[in-house]
Amino acid sequence: MDQVEQLQRAATSLLEKAQQSATVSDLAVAVDKATGVLRLCSELEASRAQARKVALEERKLQHENDTASTRGRFERIKEYVSLSTPIVAIVTLTATLSFQSWQFLQSEKDKAAEAEEAQWRDAYRSVSQSAGINPAIVPLKRFLKSPKYGNLAKETAVQLLAYTTDITFFREVFGMAFVPLGWQDLDYIVRMDRAVAERERPLVEKAWDGKNADERRLEPTKERPVYDYVQNVMPQFCEHVGYLLKESRKDHERLDLSATAFQLCDWRGADLSNSNIKNIWLSHVDLKGANLDGISQFDGAIFWRVAWWEASRMSPALRKYLEMNYEARYDPANRDAQYGPKNETFSPKQYADALRRLEQETP
């Protein structure tokens, strides 16, 4: 039983007993004691209430203490969220604008590419259907430096230059397409040279009278213009290829000069090592100091009036081939024979000394 209830019952018992007492003095004493007991009960209840209040405050403080870190993290998160909201909005807006800009630029690039493709088709059609050669330069010119259509434009230039007879046109288009000259242009020049050489071959055979070329044997309106064109452009092919052969080759890559024809140019110091020269036709080309080492593919090669013995190095197999070849070998009985673009002559002693040096350089 609770202490307060016990005290309250004790006070009640005192009053009941006082009422049963006969004397007033006993009643007064009982009332006084009961009053004291009730006052004590009231004070005890107040103390308990205060203790409960203190306990409640203690629990509240303990709870606040326990949840302080959690509340701190929550408050920080709220602050981060409030601070990051505008940043996220800015980033989102920036990303949206960037994507829209990319879409716009891509759309413009696509439009430009489509426009360029349409222009290229028109240019190619104009070149293909042109009644004259010179008008073809205008639509072709703007595409020669194009990253996308540059190679196609050069391919078209190769076809035009290989089968025209217009020297002026050749100079204009060749200058636009292949100047300045680089190794990336060698294949185009070699293919032009082969095509032009193929056009020349039957004309040379027809003009040859057994000793010399007689152009009068050619038909004047069809064959002679082709022959004159070839005689003009082939030395230019020879000069440009020689320029590249004097430059350092990338990783000493193997060159394919098979079935080509070069004449009247300076290849002094050129590097033809390890090249394929099968069926090459060289006429009056200066090879002094040139490197012809490592060449194993030379079947059908013709070195006409070429002082090949002046080369710095030469594969033994090629040297023996040229010594025995009718068009290439040195004829001591024909001391007046002229070699190279400068029409030089060589004595038997000069030839023998040069051949001995070659044998020592590349035994």
C-alpha cells in the first residue's frame, strides 16, 4: 500500500476515534494530529510530484542528448539540400543548354556535310560531262583540300591528267592537287605515270624507225598530240618522284615502282633500296650516288642511256642483270653514247673503275 494512503487512513482513524471520545480535549488533540498527518500527506505528494517532474526533465535532457548527433546530421543535411538545390538547378540548366548546343552544332555539321556532298556530286557530274577540260578545274579546285573529299578529288585529278593532252591544264591541276608534294602523293603520281606510259608505248613503237624516234610517223591530229603531251609530263613525274626519293622514307618502306616510266631527270642520291622495279623504264636519268641496294624484283627493267654504274650501292643480282642487258649495258665500242639528262659520255676506264667500286661496295 502506498505511504500516502496509509497516512490518510491513519488520519481518518484518528478522527473516528476522536468522535467516539467523550471529552472535547480528546477531540481537539485528535483533530490536531489528523491535521498534521494530512499536512504531511500533502507535503509528501508535493515532493513526489516534484521528483516526477525532475525525473521527466532528466529523461527529456537524456533524450535530447541521445538524439543531438542525429539532429545535427539532419540539420546539416537540410542545410546541404538548401545550398545544393540552386547548384543542381544550375548544373541541370547548363547540361540542358550544352546538349541543345551540341544538337544544334551537330545539326549544322550534318547540314554542312549534306551540302558538301551535294556540291561534290554536282562538281563530279560537271567534271565528267564537261565538253572541255579547262572548265573542270573550277568545280574540282575547292574539293582538293577537303578532309572528306580530298582523296576523291585527287583520284579525279589523276584520271583527268592521265588522259588529257592539254599541257596547260596539267600544270594548273597538278599544281593545285599535289603542291606542296609529300609522300602521301607518291601513289597518285606513280599511277598517273603508269597510265601515261601505257598511252605512250604504242606511239613509241610506231615512231621508232630502228635507230631513232621519228614523230613524223605518227598521225598528226590524234597520235601526235598524245605523244607531245607524254613527252612533256613524264620528265615532270620523274622530277617529282626523284624529289621524294631523296627524302627519308618512313621506316624504309618498300616502294612499288613497277611498270613505270621516267625520263630526263636528276635522281642523284635517290634511295631506291628494296624497291620493286619490275618492268620499269628509265631513260636518261642521272643515278649518280643513288642507292639501289636490296633490289631483287627487276625483271624486264630497262635502263636506257642511264649510267647506272655511278650509283653508290647496288644489289649484286641487279648489277649482273644490267651488265648483260642489251638496253642497259655499257658498250665500249660506242664511246659517243650519251647518258643522263646532261648527255654525258664515259670512257671504258671510267666504266671499269666505277664497276669495280660497285663490286667492292656491294659484293
